[in-house]
Amino acid sequence: MATPHLDPYQKAQETRRRVLEMAVLMKRDEAESASPASGRAAAPGYAVDMYLALLQDRLPVWLRVLDGLMYLVGRGRVADNLFPIARAGIDYYSEIQSAALPAFTSPTVTVRFREAMRDSELGPMAEVIPLSEYLAAEQRAGRVAPEVDPVASARLLLAGCFHHAYHEMFVGADHLPSRDDSAEEIIRELRLEPRRA
């Protein structure tokens, strides 16, 4: 859930605090599950630490980029406003996914991460809400077609960014459209603009 009514600096600090809380929860659970009484070995801690450190650095910046869209309502073309968002999304997911893969090799770590995400309220809606609010505001201004579902469109834009980053990680950037071309295609396929009469 997005933190309401905080300035960008406060929101970034709040997000960093929540990621840190998530890390503390995961570490506490890891220590308990790896205790001598449990008979289990410790999880791959270094990869998890690296992932959480990267998330703590990148997530607040990514959310600030999304929150900044509200300042663009009614300005420029909607597609032009969304292009840097899609491009930043591809960059963000490329960095985060490359660190996530080695961190989540254990089902136990994955479950702990899910629980920590839920407890810290940093789930997917933290990204969807600012983007969907921007699309809804542009829709009220008549700049996004009335039949467009802002929440679904926000999810599709984010999914397109994630998809490009995922495939780039496995097949390489030279086998895919450029990040810029992919960002343009993701936005175009959303079909946000009202139809001309």
C-alpha cells in the first residue's frame, strides 16, 4: 500500500525503513529456522543480503519516479509522459531480477520474503497505485479513453517492463528490441488515447 500524503523525500525514507524492517524480519526468521534445535542449515544469506540492499536503494527511487507522474497530469502527451516510466521500469526490473535469482533459491527464503513483504506493505500495489492514479487523472481530463481501466493498464505497463527485463536477462539484449523500443511498444499496446471521431 502506498504511503499517503508524504513528500517525495519522506516517502523514500519510509520505503527504505520498510525494506529494512523486511530485512530484519527475514534475518530473525532465518536465525530461528537455522537454530541448532531446528536441525536445519542457514539459508543462502549473502545473496539475500545483496538483494535486500539493492532493493533498499532502488525501490524508493522507482516509487518516486512513479509518484512524479502526478505532476504531469494535463501536460504533454500521455504516451510521452509514460515513456520514461516504462524505460525506468525496464531498468529497475533488470537490476532487481538479476539480484533476486540467486537470493530465492530456497523455498523457505521465498516464503519468508512473501511474509515480510506483506507485513511491510511493500507489495505490488505500491507500484500500481501511483501509476493507476495518474492514468485515472488523465482519464478525468479526457486525455485517456473512457473505456480504459487505469488499474489494469498500470499492471500491464509494469508487466511489460518486467517481461522485457526477464527475457533480456536470459537471452541477452542483442536478441530483443532495445529498451527504448520496448518501452514505446508497451505504451502503444495499452491503447490509452481516446478515439478520434
